Amino acid sequence: MQQTHTSAVFQSPCRTLFVILLVSHCCLMASAVLDVKRPRIVQPQSSKIRASTGKPLVIPCKADPGFPDDFTLIYWLVNRTFIETAYPDGRIQQSEEKNFIKDGSVLIQRDLIFKEVTQKDFSVSYTCVVTSATGIDKKKVLFLKPASKDKQRQSNKSRKRRSKKQL
């Protein structure tokens, strides 16, 4: 008897899509009865994040599910591809989903974890997605390179000149 094996990389995105569809269907039925809001990403607030090559980095994505969090999915994409598919070597991963309470509201969080930022990461877009039957929210993140030491010195000199002129 021959067995067919499906790779874990393929199963994860397919399983996620199946769960999205199932949850959406269930939530549509429930939303007719409940007063619900669309999910909303609250962090990251900026779409540009400073990163340095050769260093680890964690980008949290926090969202207000707007609906019972059991029916909301939160995940990261890289150039519109699941992280597990784009980085099967695990250099970039997602954390497990976390739930916590802030100011009386339930928030969900999933972090994007870089073992080490590479030069290639500066030309890629990362998108946090939160979705439920009531809607979807996305936040695209791009990396900014840190200012070089020469540019920092020039900026400091310019500030000093301006402050001298004001005196």
C-alpha cells in the first residue's frame, strides 16, 4: 500500500485557509444576532520600521478582534505569501497567537520574528492581517535602514548651526 505524504509547509497555508472559510461562515451566522465590529490592527502604528542587518528583530502585530477572538485570525504575509512558505528554513517565523487584556478590551497578538535581518529583507514587504466574518484589516510594514554615522554627524552639525543662528 502506497502512502502519500503532504509537506507541513503545504498543510499550514491550506489549513489556515480552511479555518478562515469555516470561521467566516460561522461568524456570519452569529453576526446577525450579536453587535459586532470589524477587526482593527492597533500595532504596528507605523508602516516603516528601522532595522539593522545582522541583528534579530521582533515586530508585534496587535489587533482588536472586534468579535469574540475565537472567531478571528491574525497572521503575517511576506510579499502576499505565507511566512512558512516563503521561509521554510525558519529564518523568519511567526509566534503563536497570544490573547491579552488592555484597558478592559481583549487584544490578540502575533509577532513576526527575524532570527537575523539580512539585506534582502529591506526589499520585501511584510503584512499583518487580521480577519473575521465582520471584516479584514491589513498593515503593511517596510524596513528603513538606520542612518549612517556620516549622515548622523551631518544632521548634528546642522542642528548646532541652527541653534547658534537663533542665539
